[in-house]
Amino acid sequence: MIRFGRWLAMPRLDGARLAPLLALAALILLSAAASPYFLKAQNLLNILRQVSYAGTIALGMTFVIIGGGIDLSVGSLAAMAGGLAILVINATGGGPVSIGLGVLTALGVGMAGGALNGVLVTRCRIAPFVATLGTMSIFRSLTLYCIDAGEYRCVSDAYRRLGAGSLLGLFIPVWLFLALAAALQVLLTRTRYGRYVLAVGANEQVARYSAIRVELVRFVTYVLTGFTVGVTAVMFGSRLNAVSSSNMGLYYEMDAIAAVVIGGTSMAGGSGAVLGTVLGAIILGIINNMLNMLGVSPYLQGTVKGAVIILAVLVQYQAHRRA
């Protein structure tokens, strides 16, 4: 009999990995004290739904960052993948087969964009920050060009059910987020590839001496992130049955990186956990929710996110110094 608990188990809880859990518990207590509406079921479900989009991308970003890279193009790629999926659905009639083709288009575009980033980083030897900064501009520009900076609108009402539907009380995007988190946690902690990602991020030279194909390992992390981008593109685009060429995916890269860092993954690479990223995404969601409930200007919310990222990196730095 397969022991699923062993496969989904978190790595040993040290101080760095325990910090996100403690922070989440403290936030829940503070939020419950600050607002009587926080613990209402509908509010909690809405938080999970909101974090599931950028959170899904953050799951893939975890692998990229653990492997010693970064990906700034995820938001623009999500907009392009979601927009092209709608164009395919509209062009093929909007029926069930069309929706299937649209979903495959989004996943394919996402993975192709991730593969492009991977090639630029591993084959062309361009620094990940510079390579993905360039593709971020390319993907957004192409998204705007295809629709003349307008909005991609889907003709199929059935497409909306993917992002707006629910199952057993949870929205479908939340189920996908949780399912991907479980699968990728197993991939990272219980497979040879996961060990290779950790080894490459910890010490690239030693990984080469150990006969690990460093470039291939890093390339796959970008393709994997592209896949999670495609999933988010489908979920968000189908929820609204439309994609804004200028606004969809805006700041998703910031939210994804923040979730990864808050979840305990080192920006230097070599350590991290997918389930920690889930906690980081939920922490961000609770912060956003409380800022809205307290009437804080949305223009200041980016300030709070930036401060949280800086604080998380400082905590990591101090933890590594003590270690």
C-alpha cells in the first residue's frame, strides 16, 4: 500500500522553513482581531481564489529560483498565452473541442515561452535577469500587437466554467493550485530531477563534477514555469472570459517571486520547498485582503509587498549567517 504521507511530507523543519508557518499563524490571529469578517468562509475562499493565480506561477518559479535563476517574464507570458488561447477558441467555433484546443494553446505557448527563456539562459549564456527582462517586453508587445492593445473576448460561455466553476465548495483554480503544489513537492523532494535542481543551485561546479547536466536541469525549470504560466492563463482568462492585453498578468512576476521568497526559498539558490511557496502565497493573499478591509489605498499595497520581500530576504540572510 502506497504511503502518500511519506511522499508529500515537508522536508525537516529548520528555523528558515518554520518561519513562514509562524508568520501565517500570526497573520491569521492579527487579521481575525482586526476584522470580524476575516474568518467568514466566503472571505477565506476568496483569498484562496485570488492567490491561486500568481500562486500557481510561483510553484514553477520555485524551481527556477532554487536552480539559481529568475524569471521576470511570467506576467507578460500569461497575458500572451491567455490571449492566444481565446483567439484559437474563437477561430474554431467555441465548442468543447475548441475549448480543448484553446487550453492546449495556452499550455503550449507558456511552455514555448519558458523554453525560449531557458535557451537564452543556458545556451546563449545571458544572465537570467537580463534574458527574462527582454522576453518580458517581447511577450507583452506581441500581446498588444495581436489585438491592437484591446481586449481578447471569448465567444464561448462554456469557457467561463473553467475559471468560474467550483467543485466541493472550492473554486476550480484553487483545486488546480493545490494539486500542482502536491505534485511539484513530490517532484522536488522525491525524484532525481528534484535533487539535481537543488544540487545545481547550491553549487554549479560541484554539480558538473558529479556528471549532472546543469544546462538541461536549468532549461527544464524554465519550461516547467512556462507550464504553470499556461495553467494560470487558462484559469484567469476563463474566469473573466476575456484577457486584457495591457493589464493581465501585471506584477505577477513580483507576486510570484515574493511568494517564493516569503516561503523560505533562498534567492541564492540551492534550498527551498514548494509547500513553503504555498504558505508564502497565502501570506501575501491575507496581507492584500486585510489592506483592502482596512481601507488602505491600493496604490500603497505595492509598498507593503516590497517591504515584505525585503524583510523576508533579510530574515534569510540573518538565518544563513547564524548557520
